[in-house]
Amino acid sequence: MTLRKYYIQTFGCAMNQADSEKINMILLQSGFMKINDWKEADLVIFNTCSVRQKWEDRVFGMLTDISRENKKNNKNILVWITGCMVRKTWIDAKYLSDYKRDKNKAKNITLVNNDSAIFNNDDKLFPRSEWKLDFTLRIEDTKYLPLILTHILKEAIWNDSSFDDYLKSKQLRENRAQATIIIQTGCDNYCTFCIVPYTRWKENSRSIEDIVNEAKEAVKAWAKEITLVGQNVNSYGKQWVDRKYWNEEKGKWNEILNPPLTPPLNKGGENDLNRFKSPFRQLLDEINNIEWLDRIRFTSSNPHDMTQDILDAHFELDKMCNYLHFALQSGSDKMLKRMNRKHSYNDFKKMIEYLRARDPYFSISTDIIVWYSWETEEMFEETVKAFEECEFDFVFNARYSVRKWTIAEKIYPDDISNETKAERWHKLNDLLLESVTKRNTAMIWKVEKILVSWEKDEEYYWRTRNFKEIYFPKVEWVNIWDLVDVKITKLNRYVLKWELNND
């Protein structure tokens, strides 16, 4: 078999980064070689994100660049798109001699359920890209990649039965110090603005045993930090347990959506410290027991699925980091209801107050959409108030754009002008810089242990346990993957300058 080269570019979240590691493993075990220049590749892969329009625009721009390169230099660089832009797995009709385009086949978003189905679906990315694509592949259908490549290249591409289960397929980790492990995929929440339930489908969790085994393998390969990822990590395993607690005030069992910041109550009205332990907390307990592991992180979380035992894990488990990312989206309860979010601002604020009361340096990051459909100035000011009260350590501020297939596309107009969006975006960014400056300044002269993970321009980089980005001058006796004590010396906007601690 000819040694073929591939280039992969990943957009979006940590979940997509982990998915790309799965793709790397399959392609490398199938005889491909990874390179860093797409112009030299036989296969270019875009692992995409649909959360923001600018990322989709960038993909289409690169498709045009590849098409020009093919024509200019008489090349045949194959292009594959996967990730959240993809609705269906399909091969361009030019590879299917007996295929007749059928518009009816494009009506539903469907998963591939057998080998022949890859030849019978139609993803709208093909006409949108002006037929510059060779194939699309849903990330959950990754096991069909060797089959698709075999069909297109007319050459047997090696496969392995371990690829049959997307959640179990292995990842090829380029950073041996840090392992990102997928614990669940999919989302059942159907927020009105979000495309994820339509691209990732319903929530599906791996077993604790599989995850712990993968974590142990990563630690044996020198990983010192593990990040557990999924669309909704704190609802991990919800299909396995009765997620209810006894509501003493109402005298009935309630579903665990926004549990009080106290242990669940039993029917006798007494705190039952041992009655409820969420599956995710059980998983965290098991990961925390792994020897030689130094730190544990997880992302992303939904406020309405956050339980007390998960919050307490940050303080009860010695390897848990004092950092949490969970999405507020808006400080207005009216807007949260329109977004079909299942929490209130007060729910969110109470959790932050609880975490910061136990550790003032506990870092919180979140996601915000402040220019959603019909947002009034009053609603926006409620989000401004949330910024002032919560003092976030980082925020992913997004200028809202309609995503196809979502509920919002059907019922909510994008009625906020671009000028207003820009104005509000800058106001929130200014508030964020104020809170970051205040909270980072409080850390000056603190000594922190950091895990050195990469270097650039004679500087070492990584983050503190509370996820503050740091850098310090490279020295000969410190290596990548070392754990070292450093002292904060100054602040450079969002990044902290450190020096090695010699005390």
C-alpha cells in the first residue's frame, strides 16, 4: 500500500480535540502519515464546530484554497469534513457510478446503520461547498472511515474491530503529559440556539470501568493530568440511576435538576449523606484513586445537572483542580427561559458563591450569548450585573448567529443589529478584563505548582491548578512534563508571568 499523508485541522471544543486524536489513531494504524502542511497532503480533514459562524466560514474558505491548489498544480487532495457541521455520512456522487441524486434522501438527519448506507445519504454540505468535498463523515460513524477510503482510493485500507464503537476507539495523544478522555457524547437538553443535539444525538455514556482503564493506560504512558470531556459531563450515566431526591418541604420526590446546596434529604427529613452519589461523582472517585496521577479536570457542565457531590469533589478529592467551566449563557431569567435553559441566574450564582466561599482562588469560566433574539436593554443589563457579581476568570462571549436546524431558526428571528452586538460584546469584554485583572492581581507573589506542557520562543507554558495561563523563561534543568513550583511576579492582561521558585 502506498504511504499516504494527511493533514487535520480541529475547530472548537476539547471534545473535538479528543475526537481528532481518535482519527489520528485510525489513520496512523491504517498506514497514513500525519504532516503539518496541507499542500503536501493526500487527505485533508476538517474536524468542525458549528457553534460560531466564523468557524464555518473559515472551513469554506479553506475548501476554496484546496480547490485552487488542486487545479494549479494538478493535484488530487481529498477533502473530508467531520464534526458538528456534518449531518450525514456520504460520499460525493462522482465516486458512485450507479448513484442517482434523490432529494428525498436529504430530509432527515440520520445515522449510518450498515455499510451500504454510506452510499445512500446526502449531506447539504456538498452543494454549500460547490462540490469541493470528497466525503462527509459523522464523528460517530468513524468506524466507516477505512471503508470509505477503500472505496475512493480503490485500495484496501486496513481496519480493526476496535473501531466499531466510537466511544471505545483509542486516541493517539501528542501531549503525553495531559490526557483528554471522552466519557459521554450527545445532549438531551435542546437549548433553542444549539445545534449539538442534532449533530451528536442523544446522550450516551461509557462505562466507569472502560474510562478508568483508559485513564490508567494514560498514566502508565506518563500522563499527569486527565481532563474528562463530554457535552454534559455532570449528567454522565443518568440513564443508569434514579435521579431523584426527597423534597422535605413538598413531601415528595423531585427530579435532580437544581438540588439545594445541602445533602439530599431522606423521608425522615434528615440529611442522608450516603443515599445519593451521582454516577459522575462515582467516576471522579475512581479516577482520583489512580496512583501517580497529579490532577483532574472536566468540561463541559450544565448548571441544572450540577449536584452537591460534584461541587464537593473539588475539595474532597485531592487530585481535583479548583476550576469549573459551566455555561450561564445569560443573566436574565426571561432570556434563559427563551433559550430553554433549565436553570435560573440565582441557581448559578449560588453555586459560584459556594465554591468561592470554600476557596477564594477557585476559578470560574462560562459561556455567554447576550444578543439573542428579542433581548432588551434590560435583559442585557442583567447579564452585565452577573459579570459584576460573579467576577468570572474567563468568559467565551459569542455574538449570536442563527444555526441551521435549531429551534431558534424556526421561531426566533435574529433581530439584533450587528452594531448592537458589537457594542455589547465590547462592553462585556471590558468587564471581563476588569474581573480578570482583579482576581489575577490577588495571586501575585503566590507560589503554585504547574505542569510544564509545551514551549515556544524560549518560554515554558501551561496552567495553574485553577487554570490560569502562565509562562516563564526556559531553563536547562526543567523539561516538558515536569511539575515545578513557580512564583507569580506580574500580570500581562489575561496571562501571568512567573519565575521559578527558589525559596
